[in-house]
Amino acid sequence: MAGGVEQDSPGSAGLVVRHGCAQLDAARLVGGDVVAGEIEVELLAAMLVGPRRGPVLLDLTEAECDIPAGEHGVLVLQMGDLPAQQRRPELRQRADVGAVEGDHLQRRSVHAAQCSYAHAVPDRTNATSTTAGILRPEELAVHADVQRVACAEQLSPWVENHWCLRWELPPGATYVSSTLPHPACNLSVEHGAPRPGVGMDRVVVTGVVTRRFDVTLTERGWVLGVKFRPGGLAALCPIDARDLADEVVPAVQLLPADVCEAMRSIRVGSAPVEAAAAADEALLDLVPDEPNPAYSTVLTLIADMLEDRAIVRVAQLEERHGIGRRQVQRLFARYVGVGPKWVLSRYRMHDVVTALDEGYRGSLTELAAQYGWYDQAHFNRDFIGQVGVTPSEYRTRARRLDG
């Protein structure tokens, strides 16, 4: 099945999908804004209606594009600028809409960005993670500097970003940095007083951490980390992510020796952008020749969890995507290292903690209900289990820091 997308009339928000030789009025623009280079289009044609699936990527750099049969959901168009020599005249006016958030339907010619894995791995210039997770981020900022850097485009289907942590404390001073980690593995090169699990070899892989992650910072130190997308490391290496949960292992046990040596050679104290570029160079040889459909499914499920906070139960995810519970459990265990229920709970807790850190003043009962907890005792138990203190105690400390 093949198709293409173009505007049905100049200046119109409506889009049409070509299906073989027949033109179907099969799509409409959900929002008139282009946010972070994306346009969302809802498929409406009866011929395409079926069980609701996840986002479908239509690669506009091709004259004809595959649309899976029976799809009904959201069509994500990745927009960007192509070099002049790569532009195709027939595509020149196919997504003539505003280029930035709030620039409603202003005319501007754009072209779709190229994506090597467009038809098998959802384009991942969008996030499968958030910047949440640092507990009391304003307090950390007093003691250390954290910067995030985008990875090379070729690595973006597997790598979320790079991060660099730098600190220099007065003699004898310490600070305990606490985070609620994401469902992701990290590759890092670490300099400074070693944390538990890090030995002589400072290039390590840390699996998904299922508890609060505390690190004591002393004296001075510098860490460069590669944060993989959920399942990204397991898609690049022949490993089972569940075996890495709550583990720190020398990277050389999992990755080729030349990759580890390249990471070791990154200059301590390098600017984050420079260090990230060196890490990209080290990892490029890991990019597979063929995409991985199972990993693609994991990313789609994760993205849906993040984008739709109405999903509070795994059963909702299974029903929406037409995937059985056992298959979902197997995919998450193999690639992510934890179950989907844990991931949903962690994302909701990230939302709660972020709200408290940003000065939420309402009742904690309302806050719990807003993010899917309808039993205050259950909410308190989950909060204590993940954060280590009660919600009230956490908010009191956040207010004291603000004051």
C-alpha cells in the first residue's frame, strides 16, 4: 500500500492521503502549530479505520510512502529543511504551515527530514524521556552543574541524549544528589571519588535503577553519560536488560573494546558539547544495518505512556495497541529491564515530584488524583517507596529551600 500527503487547497488546514491511485479525504490537521518540528494528523478514512494503533510515521522525502493497512490513530510528519539538491518539486508545498509554536498556519515551504529507519523505527527526534527525575533540582544546582547535549542524528533512534555532571566542593564538604531514574540504561565515564559499584575502570554501564539513586559528591569530579532510550542499549548489544537492573558493570563486559577505549580517552573536564561529540564517534560503529521491529514497538509504547497521561494502567496500553499482556511484559523485560507497570508508576511519580518542586500549593489529595491515584494511602505508600519521605515532608523541604 502506498500513499502521499499534500494540502487539499492553498492555505487550508485539511490534508488528503493518496492511497494507491485513489485520493481519499482521509486526514485532518489536529493542531495548526508545528512544535519541535512535528505536525500531528488524525487518520479518518473509513478504509483505514481499525484498532487504534500508535503513531505512524510518513516519510515525506519519498514520492510514495507506506501506510500500514487498518491503521487508525495519529500520523506524525517530521518536518525540517533539506539541502537544495535533495529537494523534490512535487513535495515543495506539501506541508505549508507555521514553523514554530504559535505561528498558526502561516505559509512557509518546508521539507521532511530524512530518516534512515523511517519505516521500521519511529523517528526519535521527539523524546522518549523527560528532564524530570532530579529530586530538589534547585538544591543540586547550588552544588553541581548538569548539562544535557543532543546526540548525533545517526544515533538518535537508540540514544536519548548525553549528560555531563561537574562539581567542585570546598574541602570536607559533601552533597548527596538524589534522583528517581528513568527506565533507561546509561554508559558513563566517571572521574572523581568513585560511587559504589565503580572500580578501577571508570567506563561503566548502569542498568535501570529501580530505587531512588543517591550519589555522594565530594571534592571535585566530572562525569559524562550517554543516556540510552528505553531499550536502546539492548537493541544495540546482545544483552537482556533485566539482567542489568540495579547493576553497575564495566562497559568492557558488554561493549566492544574499541568503544570502551574511545570513551576512556575523552579528556576529563572537556566542554559538554566536545565530550558528547567524542562519545558519538565512539558509538557510531554500534549502529545496526537492519532496524529492529520489536524495539520499535517498545519505543511506541513508551512514547504513548509519556504523551498520554490518561494511561494509568497497562491494560489501557494493551487495548490501545492491540498487544497481549504477555507480549508487552516480554518486550519490556528484554529491552527495558523493568515491567510496564513500573514505568507507568515512575512517570506519574516524576510528574508529582515536578509539581511539588515547582511550588504546587493545592491539596495533596487533589495532586494524587490528578495523576491517577484515587487512594491517598496508596499514593503515600508509593511516594515513600520511591522518594523515601512522605509527600508532605518533601513539599515542606522544597518550600524551605524556596524561602
